[in-house]
Amino acid sequence: MSDEIVGEKASPTSGMPEPEKTKAPEDRGERALREIVSGDIGVSVLAFVLALLIGGLLIAFTNPDVTAAAHYFFAKPMDTITAAWNAVWDAYAAMFRGAVYNGQADTFQKAIRPLTETMTVATPLIIAALGVAVGFRAGLFNIGAQGQIILGATVGGYIGFTYSLPAGVHLLLALLGGVLGGAIWAGIAGVLKARTGAHEVIVTIMLNYVALYLLAYLLTTDKFTRAGSNQPTSPGVKETAQLPLLLGDWSRLHAGFIVAILASIFVWWLMTRSVLGFRFRAVGSNPHASRTAGIGIPTTIVLVMLVSGALAGLAGGVHILGTEHQLTGGIAGSLGFDAITVALLGRSRPLGIFFAGLLYGGLNVGGRVMEAATGTPIDIVLVIQALVVLFIAAPPLVRAIFRLPTPRTAVAKGAAA
Amino acid sequence: MKNIIRVAALSGAVALALAACGSAPEDEATSGATGDAGASDFKACMVSDSGGFNDKSFNESGYNGLKQAESDLGIKTATAESKQESDFAPNIDTMVGQNCNLIITVGFLLATATGDAAQANTDTNFAIVDSTAQDADGNTIELPNVKPLSFNTVEASYLAGYLAAGMSKTGTVATYGGIQIPTVTIFMDGFVDGVAKYNEVHGTSVKTLGWDSKAQNGSFTGDFEDQSKGQQLTNTFIDQGADIILPVAGPVGGGTLAAAHDANTAGKSVAVIWVDSDGVETNPDSSDIILTSVLKEIGTAVNDVVTAASKDEFDNTAYVGTLKNEGVGLAPFHDFDSKVPADLKAEVDKLKQDIIDGTVKVTSPSSPQS
């Protein structure tokens, strides 16, 4: 892990002010530690801790027991504090039970099912966030992951429920269809940007709407609806095209999780080990210099969008072939926008995204149990997610709160030591 | 230092002031308060669709029904709000994990998830609003532990259409929907057919804008959230001469109220027919423009099924709300009571009786499959 982060930092990156890397060999453990404490990873973790704290305050303030006790706060202050502590503890304990390990379950399978559920929910998020991150690192804000996921799910799903093919081939074709759907959708924005300079943010946002209404239209046609029904839901994806379950019937965890791992490794290889990835990053950090160096900017832009969209499309395909198994108007949910958050939280690095995706998935899954068991509104989870992004967008704020040294001084100290 | 003293003095003052406000309850009282008389171990749970429980429409009606049952029967409840469609199955699963005796799922989008969960958890009872349990291919499956709660709203909106045609001065009425789904278009089918019935009886030619029940296509705003779209669409209808409008779009109908209000201020006379709940009760400010409402008693149906289940009397017979069992109906006219001619009222009542008796057949392609 530390290897990877350090290796990545040494290479040129987009916009972020990066500390000057010392060429002199340095103790690896020391460097990794410094990265974790003062670097981006540390900020991400602390941002999450802060968000949990504020979320806890909200839980306490909105809890009926706490409100009741607060009426006589000055007569018996401990009542309020105990009630608040209990409310927050119960809520977060329920969240942990729902997301990681359920100590109250009677069998081992039931106890770890929450963890597998977190992995299941994280799967499409991770893959889509990888796509968004490829764009970020090349300096392109692909806000269109939502539309690309919809297209990926539509094409992948269509192949999945329409054709009858042998097991392995069917699944591969459906996934490939998803990849193509997403790539073409993002490619439109890429070509427009490369040819006419149309801003990719605007084009991709607009294409989200086009994708949404295209899907809504398709779901009124005979090819996409079930025979003899006018409900806007497609037939079920055939079993030959479904991603196989990894652990058996008791868990929803499917082979898409392996796809997510492979996709993370692929993006790591692409961005740090391949010539194409070097071009992407070069264009991202300095397009003018890249042009002077002989990198074709328009071609690179189109390629970045194709890769970015292909990953988002793959996420859509995995989503429908893995868990949903049928196409509906809301198939993408808020995946495409959550993916942007996950990409930010993971600092656009594959490993970071992988864990950020798991964290996000865990918050979603745990939030459900929190709501069901303690009555805490699931909106608290949304607030926590939003706060995480807010704090990550403002690293100086987090550093100020925890009195961390700024990266530059940390480097200076490190060099001095 | 100065600041600290100030803060201390201020908080002291506040503490004194607040200490007078509330006194702590006796310890015994707090422990005794939880044990209500007639409290039961029965647990009823509900999973919303992606509209959420505060949609001023069917999720909210169902939620109110559940809360009513909670306070009436002293049972335990739990709710899970779905933020997106991929939440459905896991939310139902969570409820099963919370040891719910009865799980109510709201909306046809949960049909497949409910079917799957009911087959996997035969000890738990389920009820689904607006649908039947379905398998992966969308075929209705009858299960011993699932009770479908559907509503043949076409019957009530047929009356609304007839009434609207009779009340229209311009000879044009209109309807639109949020999203083109059966539970929405069923209202629009009834409305259009009711207008046609009026024309047939009275030899008039009242036009309906916004929906073609034969071709099954018409005007939709595209979601159940954006009121401004409802307002724009309504303005278009008013410009085309419509003076009675039926929005079938949940909260989006608020835009229609705003548009009608503006038009009336400008000297027109536009009225609105609300849907699902009694619009005058949910929008008291607009009682002067709400002619009536097409009621869909989801809350009552939910309350009934919870009550039956809590007494161990759960059955899987499909419930279909009709005019006959008062699961659907027209709301009172409220402010319009004096403006609706007595003849028209009598005709609507007669029509209602004819539909109940079966002498007038009212159906829609979207009617609940029994």
C-alpha cells in the first residue's frame, strides 16, 4: 500500500500543489507515515472522522429522547448527556452492525453478510469512480458518469434479457456491450470538446438528461418491456448473462467485485505504467507543454473520455447484471454522482478509490440498518457523505482543526531530519 | 480573560433562566411511561419507493396509515426509506432482519423485490401497495404470505371527468401526469372516459387535453418533484382554453394550483381536481380553486391490513379499492358545494351507483389485474 502511494506521488499529477520530492533516498516507512499523517490520505481519514462527529451531533439533536431530556437540562444535565451518548452510540453501533459485522447474528454467515453487502454495493461505485478519476487526472471533469452508467446498463441489460447465448459468452458480451455503451456516450462529449472546444462539463451534464429520457422512452417500447405489460420495467436478465454469486445464496456478493478489483489494477497500470496514461497525465498537468512535446491534444481528449466512459459503462453493466437484473427508469439511482464523490475521496488514485468505494458502500448499507433499528433518518448518512466531501475540498480547514503541519513544512522537517 | 468572565456570567444567567423552565420527571415516571396499556409485540414495517415518505402522495398516505395503526394498536413499527431503486431489495432484507411480522412495500416498482423476499422468508407476511408480487419476468405470482393492495382509481376519476365536463364553461378540460406509469395513467383514462360519457349523455363536445386513452399517450412532466414544470404545462392548457385541470403528479400538482391561482387573478375561472388525498385538506390555501379530489384511500387500506395482521388474521386475498368498498371515491366539494348544480350532483351520484351496480362498466388498461 505505502509503496503504491509513494510511487504515485513521485509522478507528475494534476493541479494539486504537490510537495517537492526529495531525490535523496529516504526511509520508506518514515515517508509513508508522513504521507499518512500530513498528506492526502491523512486528510481523507480525518475528514471522515470530523464528518462522523458532526453527524453524531445531528443524531443527538434530532433524537426524541434527547429533546425530551433537554427540556430539564439544567435540573439534571446528565440525563441529556446520557441520552445523547446513547442515541449516538446506538445509531453508530447499528450502522457498524449493518455495514461490517453483526455481532447479534446467530450464524457466522449472517454475521458477516453485512460486510459482503457493503462490498456488493461498493462494486459499481468503485468502477464508475475509476472512470471519473481517469478524467480528473487528465484535467477533464467528466460529470457524465450518470448518463454513461445508464447507457452501459441499457446496452448490457438489453443484451442480457434479449438474446439466448451460452453462459460465459453471454455474460462477456453483455459486459462488453455495457463498456461500449458508456464509451460511446462519453465519446460524444470527447469529440465535441476536441473538435469544437465545447466544455465537457456542460456537454456531459446535458447528456445525462438525454440518457435519462432515452431510457424512459425505451421503457415504453415493446423491445424493452415485458410481454403483456405496460409497466416501465424490462424483462429479467437471463441467468446466462448474470454475474455469478461468489459466496452462494446467502449473500448478494457477485463476480462484479472481482471485476472491480481488476478494473482498479488496470487503471493503476494504465495511469502509472503505460505510455497512454503518461500522455493523459501530461495533458492534465500542462496541455501547452504537452502540445510542444508533440502529444496530440484532441486525440488524447477523445481517448480519455472513451476510457472514462468505458469504465462508467462497465459499472452500469455490472450493476444490472450483478444485482438489479432488470432495467427500470431509475436503474442508475445516484451512482454517477456518488462516483464523483468517491473519486474525490479516493484522491483519484485506484487504491484510494477502492477503499473510498467500500467506505461509501458501508455508509449506505449501514445507514439502512441504522434507520430500521434506531429510527435515525437515513438522511444523516447523506449529511455525513456531504460533509466528508466538504472537508476534503478544504484540506487547510482539516489541518487547522487538527493542528497538522502543512505538507510543505512537513517536507522541510523531513528533509532536515 | 475578560471574555471568559463574560461567557461564564452569561451562561450562568441563561442557566438560571432555563432551570425555571423544566423540571426533571420523577425516576419512576420515566420507567413506567414506556409500558402502554395494550402494547403488543407485533411489529409492522414499511419500505418506501424512491419518492420517500414525505411525498405528499402515496408513500405519505401509506406511512400515515402505518402510524395510525401504531398509535391505535400499540404495536411496534419500523420504516426504511428507499433513496434509489437499488435500495429496494436490501431495504426489505433489512426489515426481515429486524424481525418484522408484516412488511408493507409501497409501489409497483417493488413488486419483484417483494416477490423474491416473500419466497425467501415464508414466515414473514407482506403487503404491497399498488401492485401484486411478481417474479423476475414481471408475471404476477400468488403467494400465501403476500397481500396485494390495489386501487381501481379509474372508477373515481371517471366520475371526476363527468363532473368536470359538466362544470366546464369553456368546453375544454385537461389532465397531465408525472411519469407515464399505470398507476398514473389509470386516473387519466377514467377522466377522459368520464368526459366522453358526459358528451354522450348531453350531446355536448367537451374536449380533453393532455391524454389520449386509446393511443395511451399524452402530457407528462417527467418526474414527481418539479412544480415549475407542472405550472408551465398548466399555463399551456389554460392558454388553450382549459378551465378544469386534473394533475396526476403528486407534489407537481402544486404548480397547477399556482398557475390556476394566477389565471383567476387575471380574470379567468380555472378549477383544479386534486388526486390521492383530499386536496382541500392538504392545501387549505387553495380551497377556492379545488373543485374536488379523486381519493385513493391507501392509508385506510394499510391500517386495515396491519390491524388484521396484528390480530393474527392476515390473509392473502387481493384487496382492490373500488367505489363499492370506498377504497376510491370523490372528495366533498367543500367551497364549490354551492357552485355545482344540483342536477349535476344527482347525475354523478346516479353514475356512481351505476358503476357500483355494474350497469356502467369502467375499465382501463391499467386496472389492477385480479
